[in-house]
Amino acid sequence: MDLKETQLSSEPIFQGTFINIARDTIRLPNGNESTRVVIRHPGAACVLAVTDNDEVVLVRQWRYACDQALLELPAGKLDTGEDPAVCALRELAEETPYTADSVKLLHTFYTAPGFCDELMYLYQAEGVREGSTLQNDDDEFTETVLMSREEVKAALKNNQVSDGKTLAGLQYWLLNT
């Protein structure tokens, strides 16, 4: 069965600093027309960083859209033309006191494919150590949180982690390392 939906036209609704929103007219697989509202996003990278003490490096950050502070893997949007691996290393160093020698790509996934094209790159940091001299962006405030495997298991059991990229990264850590 052909499931492809084909864009017939696109009307910009909003043009922001890093996202754009459009209302697209599409042709459905059965030949009918419909509309889709789509958020176009440059993509993002997140990083699973584990210290020599086998503690995962997380950040607690206020998320205005959710009206609460969330516990998350360090992450951020890609700058124009930026390599996702470079972004992951940069975000770790900006949001926490940690740096890493390199990162290894674990997986890519769409964060909200029903209405947004944001592609998230999940990396595992290698050579994690303290010593970052970078700072958060002026409008970004994070608190570094280190958690052991047992603390992560308890946090997951108690629904204290509700961010999708973080759930994916923590599950990978618990099941594969």
C-alpha cells in the first residue's frame, strides 16, 4: 500500500528564529486533499555522558511550555550547518561542568513526527571528565544532576523523568552498558 502524502502547496504561518510553521495542502494516498500544520526544526543533539564513577550527567531545566523543571540529558538545537556530534559536545560543555573527548552516535529519532520534523541525534560521550569552561546561553539556566544506576531506576519507576530523549538515553544506558 502506498502511504505517501504529497505536498501540493505550503502557506507560511510563522517564521521564528529557529522554527518555522506552515500550513500545507497535501494529496492523500486515496487522491483526496487535506491539510497539515508542520513545524520545521533544524534538528538537535543530546548526549549520554557517564562519569568514571558510573553516574550519568543530567540537567534540571525549567521548560516553560510544560510549566515545570524537567530532568534531561544535556541537549540543544543544531546551529546552521553544525555537525550534530559537535553540537552534542558543545551542549555537554555549556550546560554542565563536564566535557568529553568524543561522542559516538547511538540513534536518531523524530521527537514529535505528527506535527514536527525535528530529528534528534542521541550520542554517547567518551572520555567524560570535569573541566568545562563554557557557559549556558544567556536565556538558559541549568542545574547539573549526577545519578547512579539505582537512582535512575528509582527516578524512572517514580515517573520523575518525562522527557522523551532522556527516557531513550537512560534506557539505553541501563540495558546496554
